[in-house]
Amino acid sequence: MTTYIAQFVARHRLIQIEQNSIFTWRQEGGEIDESLLVEKIKRESSLFFYQLVAGKNYEISWEDISITVWKTQPFLG
């Protein structure tokens, strides 16, 4: 298993705050499937970020979140 790191930005369709962050994950070596990575970032990071920003009275749908991955590389730290 290799640990990877990605730099990304998440944008919500209505909430005017961007999530500029990094994400680490482990996978078997080989090509990074960016579409799977985007879904993983939404599920494990951005959905919770926007739920925190919006508060309890606003339901966040993951379909309203778009992810742009800027850079990925193996994480040796």
C-alpha cells in the first residue's frame, strides 16, 4: 500500500465558501483514478466541511459539491 496526498478545492453550488485543502489516502500502487478520488474526497471530507459551515438547519447534498484536484503525489512524510 502506498500513501498519497492530493491538493484540492471544493465548491458548493450555493454556499460561497471554498474548501482549499489536502487529502491523504492509501491505495495499492498504480494509476490514480481521479473520478474515484473526487468521490472519496466528497464523502470523507467536503460533505462534513459544508455541513459544519451550513449548520444543522440546512441539509447538504453531495451532488451540490464540485471538486477540483490540483495535484497528487506519493506522500513520503
